Amino acid sequence: EACEWTARVLSPENLAYLKALPLKRTENREQRTESDSCILTSDFCIVHSSPSDPEKWIYITSIEDAIGEFEFFDEDVCFVGHSHVPITFTKTDKGYGIIQNSEFRIQNSVKYIINVGSVGQPRDFDSRASYGLYDTGKREIKIIRVEYDIESTQTKILNAGLPPFLAYRLEEGR
């Protein structure tokens, strides 16, 4: 019902814009350090669901899900979404891991799959909005949680005629 509602309210221009977006986007940047003695490279890709098959809407919610996905991007970092659960998976020459910290620095010789969570519908049982900031110069990630007016948001969802569970689940972050 939410998809049908969205299709009804999107303008033709907005629909065309969304259709034109790539399923996967890659960024490669080089920056000189303050001393100008070396160049830092920041390589990352962004994909809504998974780097292996973006159009299939795969969820990456566990280390088992992540392991195979590391083979489908060459960059240091792959930002993903879709599950709405903030979590970071790593791959090193020693194996795979999960980063629990909400702030960390991108390390050389480590690959990352980072889900920064969701501003609209957090699903990790924390009702606060979740988003990430990536400082490409310092190679630092911060996952940030913020309070928002859930009650007002619920009222807008219900007034739009959307299913009530979409409004009520916001309180629980699920």
C-alpha cells in the first residue's frame, strides 16, 4: 500500500529523477595532506541494497550475509541501506568482523560494508533517526542518532491514509 501511495503522490519529474539514478554509485577522490607530502585516496561505493545484485533488494544483516558481498566491490568502503539497521562489517586478511562503535576511522587493508541506518524507519528497536557522516579527508565514519517528533510523523502517516502499522512501528523502531 505504501508503494502504491508513493506512486500516486510522486510528481512525474520526481519519478523520472528516481528512475535515472544508478543502482550503484562509485566515488574516487584524491586529496593532498596538509604537509603535501602524500596523497590520501578515498574510494567508496553506494548501493541501496547489496553490491552483488542491487536490483534484487537483498538484506545484509549478518556477517554471513556480508561475507559474499565483499567480492562485489573494489573500493575500500561500500555504503548500503535497505535493512534500515546500522551495522558495519569488515574484511581483513585475518577474516571478517563487525564494528560495534558508532565512530571509527577507515583503516588501510580493510574493506567495509557500512549501513548507516535510517532516518525514516529505523528497524533496530531504537526509534531515533540514524544517519552517517563520512569525512573523506580524515577517513572517519560517525553513525549519528537523533530524536525526532514521532507523534507528528505518525499523524501525517495516518492522515495520508497509509496503513496504521507504518505509523505505530516508529515508536518501537521496527
